[in-house]
Amino acid sequence: MSDDMRKGVGSQVQEKLTPDSQKSTTEQGSEKLSSLGDKAAGSLQPGDSKSTTQEASDKARSGADDTQDTLKGLSNQASDTFNNASGKVSENLPSGGEAKDTGNSYLNQAQGLASDAQKKLSESTPSSGEAQDTGKTYLQQGQELASNAAKVVSDTLTDAANKISESSNTGSK
């Protein structure tokens, strides 16, 4: 069998480049039949009797067909996985009434917790009078600490000045 019996690579490319919308139904059917015939002839024709161009074209078509089959398989597998997952989700979701009851239960729990927290906060918060008294106590303690620190600094500076004065008197004699 020679390449003369085969569909030319140029006509194959031309068929692929021309959109189906620009072809009549008869042309589309004719192309599909001739492509199937060429595909069958290509699989029957030994590789050593093919031209380099025809052999490359057959390999490219074979690779494209394999890729297309793989993609179809992956698409079907993804679709099955999605359908199984959505079925599982539907099985595990509560009905509308159950969901509403569960939501109301959570809402009641949250309201109870908020009420308890507010009660504990009001019990542990001192009154404004207590807060003022505590603030005054802290202020008095702070003033005492500052006063003591100032006295220590003053005493230290006085001692240092006295020592400097003594050493300069001793050194000038």
C-alpha cells in the first residue's frame, strides 16, 4: 500500500483549520468518513512503506487519539468522583428541620454563655467608689516611691560632692 491511497497531510491540516460552522453537513460527514478510512489504512500500512511525512502524521494522530482517550477517561473519573462526593455530602447533611433545630440549639447555648459571662463580669468588677479608692491608694504609693527615689538620688549626689571636695582639698595640700 502506498501513500497514494492515503489522505494527504495538507488536506488533513486544511480540514482541521476550517471551522465546522463553515462546512456543510455533507462535507463534515465526508471528512469524518475519509478520516476514519485514512486512520484504518494507516494502521494497516507497514511503517517502512510510509513516507516520513505520512509516518509522522500517523504518529501525531495516534498520540492525539491516545491523549483524547486519556482525557475522556480522566474526565469521566473526575465526574464520578464528584458525583460520589456530592452524594456523600447529601447523605450527611441534616434535613431543613434538623438544621434549623441544631442552629437554634447552638444559638441558645451561645446566648446562655454570653449571659453567664456578663453576670461574672458584673460580679468581679468593683464599684466606681472602690475603683477610686484603689486608684488613690496606688497614687499615694507611687508618690511615696518617687519621693524616696528623689531622696536617695539627692543623698548620693551630696555624698559624691563631699568626696570630690575632700579629695581636692587633700590634693592641694
